[in-house]
Amino acid sequence: MGPGCEMVEELASALVASHAPLMVCTGAGVSLASGIPTFRGTDPGAVWTADVTTMGTNRFFQKNPVESWRWYLGRFDGLEEKLPNPAHRALVALESWKREGERLRNFMLVTQNIDGLHVAAGSRAVVEVHGSARHVRCVRPGCVNAAPEGMLPRDEVDLDAFRAAPDVGTLPRCPACSALVRPHVLWFDEYYGDHQSYQYAAVQVAAGQVGLLLFVGTSFSVGLTESLLRGARGRGIPVWTIDPSTDAAPLGVRRVNAAAEVALPALVELVQG
Ligand SMILES: [Zn+2]
């Protein structure tokens, strides 16, 4: 698989030798091969562009739900047609491998991606810490569809009427209480702790027990990666990243310099021996 090959072998050996829990934290690089542009940064077609810090906020939704939904659908409507790629499938296989025998339950996949592709691929212990574009939730606190177990699949609310004629009267509404629904994603003026289903507390607890932390396709630019990295350094556990970027990896992080859809299948093949 090219220049990253030796490092993949080293990472595989580290995984095989470790009987401690494994945490994998994925970012946009995992979904690139599914045709989803990165959500930040300067890539052509980046979904998070200049307008995001004003439009992708709860403040904007409160002020102008019609424009907020229009903006959101304009950016994310294509996501549901995207399919998992070999990187997603390799992580399903890695989870199965890690769950075998004495390694049982020692695996957590934390993703910053909102595309839902890890779940679609079949990953089980997956936390979508920034939410999922495939779901909406009711904005009325206390409604069953505002609770973590009441997330609505997006196709269960009527978005066609709004698409045809975006207006206050056609805004998508909660089937239980008729309040507005909103995308179930973490907006830029919100915190991980704002909604239980982001499971940020559970991630922190799990992070305190892992024996190896593996980042895949992330640019280390969000609060999540920072806090995981800080925790791992504090505990002195090995930290790896799979990323084709030419930027220097953060201090103390070992890097497999290859694309996720190349390195992860190679890694799984090696650990399965
Ligand atoms: Zn409701």
C-alpha cells in the first residue's frame, strides 16, 4: 500500500499486543472516498464555508427557521444517498475482531461526521458526537421527540412541502406535538453537553480507560480531538493517526501517512492474521 506500509504493520502489532480497550475517533477523511467533501478547511467544495458560523447556529435557527432550514437542506440534501466505503467497512471488521473472546466490548468508535455512514456500514459501538444529518429532533423540551431515544429519521417528517415552497407554513414539524423540528446536529454555538444523545460524557469515561487511541482522517481542529489527545497524553497511552496530510502530526502522535480507505483495510487484514 505504498509509503505508509511499514507504519501500518507497526500499528497492527500494537493492536494485537494490546488487550486494553481501543478507541477510534474518525473525522471527514473517512468519508472522502464516499464522495463527501470535508466539512471544514479550504478543500474545494468544503461544506463548512464562510457562512457557516452565522448560518449553522441555534441563534440563526431561532431567529429565522425558514432560512435556516433552506440553508441546511441546500448543503446536506445529498448526504443520504452516499454509501459507506472500504474505510467504514474496515472499522466494522475491526470492531468485530476487537469484540472476540477476551477483548469483548473493548471498543468504541467516536465520529465527528454527521453523515451516518458508520451506522449504515454496520458499526455498533459508535457515538455520533456531532449528531446525524439523517435525524431531526423536536425543539420543544420535554417532547418525546426531543429525547435521545426519540430522534426522528429525517424521512419521517415532511420536507417535500417545504422544499416546494419554503415558508413558515411549510416548515417541518414534530408529529407528536407540532412544534418545529431541527436538524439533529451540533451547531457552532452549541456544546457537546447540550444534548444527551451526543454522549459526550460517555466518551470521556471511555477515553479514561482505553489502552490505545487511534484517530482517522481528522485534522485535530475541534474540541473533541483536543480533549482526547490531552487525556491520552496525561495517561501516557500510545496515540496513532491515519491521515494522508503533509502537516506535522501533533506531538507524540504516530502517523500512518495514507488515506483511510487504503490503510484501514490493510490494517484489518494484518490484525486478523
Ligand atoms: Zn414534539
